[in-house]
Amino acid sequence: MASRANDWYAQAERDLDYARMSREVGYHEWACFAAQQAAEKAVKSAYQHSGSEARGHSIKALLENLPDRQQVTDDLVDCGRILDHYYIPTRYPNGFDTGIPADYFTEKESDEAIRCADTIMRFCHRRLFGSTGGD
């Protein structure tokens, strides 16, 4: 089977762009979710690049089980842990006792999610292309 690593990474880039746009217009729940999606897809691109298949949505777990894990730092895993919190409650009203996700996510969280996604994407970019991209 041909590697789809570049496709996974290209979609991750679009998801991160969407996270930034959502943050700018104050849709912080969507910014957080899109950042989570960007990082998840970027890590899955690294799996594809190494000839492996990734399953699941936990970025923390995906990073911890990444083939040739030697370059995965504690900071990357921490970013994965942060982003994992944005997978479900950013989208569903039943993630909280009352209100909607928009009531619970802030600009501060958007900024942190985007920063973490960007950190993970730079790591994956180095694995795929040998440079950080944008540097």
C-alpha cells in the first residue's frame, strides 16, 4: 500500500489554519478541536511515513507508541495530553452539566491548543521532510 503520509500532513496543515481562523473569530471550542485534529493527523502522517498504521484518537498515546520513539520528548507528550482534552467536550453539549461548549472554552485555551498543535506538527514535519517548515 502506498504511503499517504503527505496527504495526512497536508490535511493537518489545513486543520491548523482552521484552528487559527476559529480563534480569531472567537469560536474557541472549534479552535481547540481543530488544533487537536491537526496534531492527531500530523502524528498519523508520521506513522504512515514509517510504514505503520495508527489507530485511535489519543495524541498522547500515539506519540508514546510512535515507531522509533527516541525523539519524542516529554514536552511533546504533554502537548498531546493537553490536546486530548479537546477531542470530545469541544463538540457536545453533554460534555458539561449545563450550557454549550462555547460557554467553556476561552482564548487562553485556543492559544495553548494552537501552540501545542504547532509544536507537534513541527516535530512531524521534521520526520517527514527533514526540516521544521516555516523556519
